[in-house]
Amino acid sequence: MTNEPRSRTLDLIHAAQETLDRLTPAQAAKALQEGVIFVDTRTTEEQEAEGVIPGAYRVPRNAIEVFLDPSHRAHFTAEEAAELPPVPKDDEQIIVLCNLGLASSLSAASLHRIGLSGATDVEGGFQAWKAAGLPVESTTTLE
């Protein structure tokens, strides 16, 4: 028995991770080049401070299920829907990325629960992506 305090949150994250076929940053980068739906759920502040991944859709963590759920798309106006990621097929691969690879595991597991069985995430999140030297661009170059 250890003296390390137990974290119910980490238990929840680890349980979610056990259900996913998580990707390394290099595997995720290859999939992104092949056209997979790639979603960055980091906050706007994190994206502005550290940059964004070219080709990634920027979707807030609190909206990922609503924005990607094919059955919910009818609730958006045509103008709103034009700003959303494409409607995924149930088994289509969707890669979710957060800052450290924790919240993205919860997001991907949540997408599984609404029927998007191809959802997964990136081990180590954006920080691992950046450490691997993979492409990142400033948000100021996007404006």
C-alpha cells in the first residue's frame, strides 16, 4: 500500500484511456496529413500563447459532443454549421488533443458514448506534440 493520495479524477481519466487506442504525436501527425478529423480542445488562451496545429479544428472542450454529434447537427443554423468540423461517420477516426492528454481522453471517451467509435486522443497532448517538433503555427498568422 502506498501513501500516495488517491484521485478519483485520475481514476476516471485512466479508465477512459483504457478504452481508447491512443496515438503518439507522430501517429497523430501522420493521420492529420491523411485528412482525419483532428480537434484541438485547448482554451483560446492556451492556443494564443503556444500556437495551434495546422489543419486542426478548434473546438472548446465543453462543446465537443454538441459540435461533433451527427444527430445534433440539425439544431444549428446553416451559418453556424459552416463553422463546425465535418459531420463524422460513426466509425470514422477522430483525434482529440488537449494540453497534456488528460481532458482529451475524457472527450474521446465521451464521443464513444454518443456513438462515435473512432474517437481517440494524443498521448501527452499538445505538450508532447510540441516536444516532438511537430508543426505548430502562431494564431497571429491565421488572422
